[in-house]
Amino acid sequence: MQAVVLVGGLGTRLRPLTADTPKQMLPVVDRPMIEHVVAHLTGHGVTRVVLSLGFHPEAFTNAYPDGTCVGVPLHYAVEPEPLDTAGAVRFAAVAAGIDETFLVLNGDVLTDLDVSTMVAGHRASGAMGTIALTEVDDPSRYGVVTVAPDDGSVELGDMTQGRVSGFVEKPPHDEAPSRWINAGTYVLEPAVLDRIEAGRRVSIEREVFPALAAEGRLRAVCSEAYWLDTGTPEAYLQAQTDLLDGTRARMEPLAATASVAEDAVVDRAVVMSGASVGSGATVCDAVLMEGAVVEAGAVVRHSVLGPDARVGRRAEVTGRSLIGRGQVVGDDARVDVALIPDEG
Ligand code: GDD
Ligand code: MG
């Protein structure tokens, strides 16, 4: 089974961390996000991953110079210009010569979804596409899906399933027709590719899925497995704390070469290699990337320090602030993005 993984977005909501790094190459605890995604796929029989690239493709090709990622052969499909989600799928699948049932994943989603069971259900159903759904409290910033339950003739373990009766991408707040959203994992037949016009931006969520749903050819499986879209500062932080506190796993929060002063307070925080926390400093619900420095008496809460960023003595960084690579917060300074008016 081959999987096209979409990793070509600009990651605007995670700027400045994504100024020169695609979001899927940002670290999540111990390795880049894409490695978590590909490792999950290897457990479900995926033997080749086609990376659909656009923004800073060299970040991937430099990181995996032998063309494998966690042992899985990669194919790099670099778009000449951003083609949006369906355009990207078509471009990558054609470039990689895909001519059988294949998977598509949004590369910024971390999940424990049972992909093999989903694939088995798709094959048994004869649908042109099957999409995974997850339930969220605020559906309006996702693709919202309604499902018409069917006769249950396809056995899918404990996942419920049915025919997609409606798909609406990012509806206004009070107009979401359900709390089940597109989880960003699809099983598609190659025939779907013929429905995507070549050479222009085509959105799979705004064009392809609504059309397939109207024809009754799109199915969905509802999953309660762990699921998180990491694309906002809050979610990117949560992706890591969920791996520390047992929500998803319990991983080691301090890299071997991290240094933390004995009298510093470090709680639900990841301190990556070469990063340091000085005497009397407090670091909570935070991520310090490689080489980041928190000086004595400083406070970092609900925030992320990029590689080699520095927070000066007694300074405070709070409120989901993202400090970019090499940026310096001066001694006694205060940074709190919650204080900066929303640009709307
Ligand atoms: N190659 C390529 N080209 N990749 C792209 C492009 C493009 O033009 N645009 C976006 N991507 C990639 C992003 O890097 C990301 O991995 C994925 O496609 C989805 O884009 P996002 O920008 O993260 O979309 P979203 O989170 O707002 O919404 C999508 O994901 C939700 C679930 O997480 C939609 O698919 C929603 O329907 C869905 O609910
Ligand atoms: Mg996303």
C-alpha cells in the first residue's frame, strides 16, 4: 500500500517557527512530526510514502538523504506551485505512478487511527473513497461531515461507518451540521484522480468530496482513536504534552544533552538537545527546541522557543507565544501573544 502524505502547506499559523521549516519537520518531543506520521503508517502495511511537497522541499530531502524515513522508502513529489489539497494529491500520485487503491494523509495530523481496518472496510464497500472522521467540540475550523448510516453489511470492528451525505469545509460557527469532522486520512481509488483537473488549484475538501458525496460514492468511518491536528500553537504544544503525561504515551521529556539547573522548575515541558534552563527559572507546558536557552529566573509558560532562541534573565514568555529561531527576548522583558490584539 502506498500513501501520499501532504506536507506542502505554508504552516502560517505556526509562524515564525515555520518561517524556514515546514510544519511537518518541526520536532514533536524526540523527532520531526513527519517521522511520527510515517512510523504509524508502517504499522498498517504502508510500504512507500509519497511526500507531496511545495514549501521548502529541501528540508525533507536534506533530512532523509538516502530517501527513506523511519525505514520506509520515500518518493519526493515537488509541486511547481501550490496546487491545493486535491491538486497536490493528483500531482503526487501521477508522479509516483500510483495505479491502485492508496492512502492520503494530511501530514500535520497525529493519530492512532486503525488504518488497516479502515482500508479493509473501504475495499469491502466498493466506494470510490473512504474518509476517517473524528468528533470535536468546535467543528467550524474543519471539514464537517454528515453520515447516513447504512445496513452495516461491511464489518468494521468497533468503528461505525456509513455513506457520506454531506461535506462542508469550515462552515460558519453556528452552521456546522454535526460534530464529526474530516480527520485527514483517506482511502482512495485511483479513479478519483481522473476527476481532478490537472494544472490548477483544486481543493479536495471544497470540490472533490462534496461532489463524490452528492453521487453517493463517498464513505466514512467514525473513529474514537487519539487524533490531533497540530497546526495551531496550542495544538502543537498539546501534541507534545500528550506524549509526556500519558494522554497518548509517556516519553522522556529531557534530551540527553539538555541541561536543567537543580533549582529550576520544569513541568510538562520538553527540553530538546543542547537546550538549557538556568537557575531559578520556571518552564511549564512549554517546548524548548534544540539549543534554546532560558536564563536564570526567567519564566516560560504555554509557549515554544525555537532552535537557539534565548530568553534573558527574569524575562517572561507566556500565552502561547512562539519565539523564532535565534530570536532573543531581553532581560526582564515580557512576551505574551495574548496581549497582542488579534489581526482578525
Ligand atoms: N503539497 C501541498 N500543496 N500540500 C498542501 C497544500 C498544497 O497546496 N495546501 C495544504 N497542504 C497540506 C498541509 O501541509 C497539511 O499537511 C495538509 O495539506 C492540510 O492542510 P492544512 O492547512 O493543515 O488544512 P486544515 O488543517 O485547515 O484543514 C484540513 O485538515 C482538517 C483536519 O486536520 C482539511 O482537510 C479539513 O477538512 C480537515 O478537517
Ligand atoms: Mg491542519
